[in-house]
Amino acid sequence: MRHPIEKYNQIQAERLAKFPIEEREFWERQFRIGNAAYTYQHQFNDVAGLNNDQTTKMPENLIEWLEQHLSVKQESRSANELLKLYFEEYLEGLPNDQIREGERTRGLEEAKRSWPFRRYVLERNDFGMEEFMRMNLSIDDYAFWIDINKQ
């Protein structure tokens, strides 16, 4: 998968050209997987139906995205209320008290910019990373991604 920001495709192409031939396939795969993961994390506008192209326009925070993406079952809650609820759910799901307290101390404002919390919000709204990667990577790249995530 190509990077949604063209200048990074150019940078990646330049770097690939500098690798020995026997290493290029490995690094090409790393870039494709990395580009897909990056694109997944920046899908708020696409999920909300705000754009149909590959450019990424990230909202300032998750409130804007949630306001666009509220479902019928959630319509009685504001986006800000939902984000607070999701943050509490996210904290409850963290693997240990030390991590949980660290995240709680950093607070919701910091969490809005964190990849793990953004992924939680996307998945909470039925937009999972695994399905996105399956749809956007080749069969071989997807299998490789699944294998490295099991380790």
C-alpha cells in the first residue's frame, strides 16, 4: 500500500533504491505494512464519509470525528460524553494497574493523540484494524503482518 502523503512515497522510493537488491523485498514489505497501519490510524474522515480520496485530513481531536460518526443508538450522547466514556472503557481494558494509572495521569487530552486510544475508538465504532489490513494488503503481506503480530 502506498503512503497517503505523496512526499513519503518519494522518500521511501529513494531509500529503497539505496538498499542492496537482496534486501529490497523485505523493506518494500515493511513500507507497505507501515503505510497501511498509518492509513488505518488516519481513517477518521473516511469512516465519517468526509472524503473519498487518499488524502488524509486529520481532525484536531476525536470529538470532531465522533460528532460525524454518532450512530442512532448513541444519538442521546454528545461526542464529548462518548469520548469520556470510551476513555474510561479503554483504561479498564489496559493490562495492568501501572499502565492504567500512567494513562489516567496523562489524561484524555493526551490520549486523543495516542495511537492505542485512537485504535480503540475506531474499533469501538466497528472499524477494526485487522479487517482494514486484510482489505488493503496483499495476501502475502497480510499473512506476514498476522504472523509478526502473534509473536
